[in-house]
Amino acid sequence: MAALVKVGVPEALARERVADRHDAAEKGARPDGELRVLRANWLALRVFLAQAKRWRHLPMGGLAGLDATQIESTLRLMGVRRKEWPALFEQLLEMEGAAVEVIQARR
């Protein structure tokens, strides 16, 4: 959720979007108001946040998505094992799609 908020998604929409993807046992906010991140998603979230300033923008001001040419260097710099890259890439695509969908809905 923090990644969505960081790229401009209103917190309520980000919270709703993230909540759909949580297992039933993980739904709901902690006492401090933050949502939990499943352990299986933690690395993907860290990579997504590292990519936060690496988005491609369309000429007329729209958002195209993450700059895929930057992902490999981010993974290398973060020391992510190469065998984890395919699964992480799929998670990043899912997060990117959710972020773009919510951001475009705001416009």
C-alpha cells in the first residue's frame, strides 16, 4: 500500500486495492493503521519502492508504467538472486497494474 500512496494514489483507494489481495487471515489494519505485508510479498514491495521514481510517462502527461529497463539494475544493486527475478517481475507487474489503474481512475 505504501508504494501506491508514494506514487500518488489516495490512501483510501490504495488500502482498498491492497485489501483485496490479502489472505483472509491478513486482512485488516494493525492498531497503528498500517496494513500488513505478507512475507512472500516483502521483497517485491522493496523492489517496487526502489523503482518509485523510475516510471515512464506518456507525452500528454499520462502514466505508462514502470521503466522496465531499470528493473534489472535495481535487482542487481539490491543483491536479489537471479533465480528470484522471474517471480519478482510478475509481482512487480501486478503492483504496477494496480497502481496505474488507481492513478488513472483519479483523473
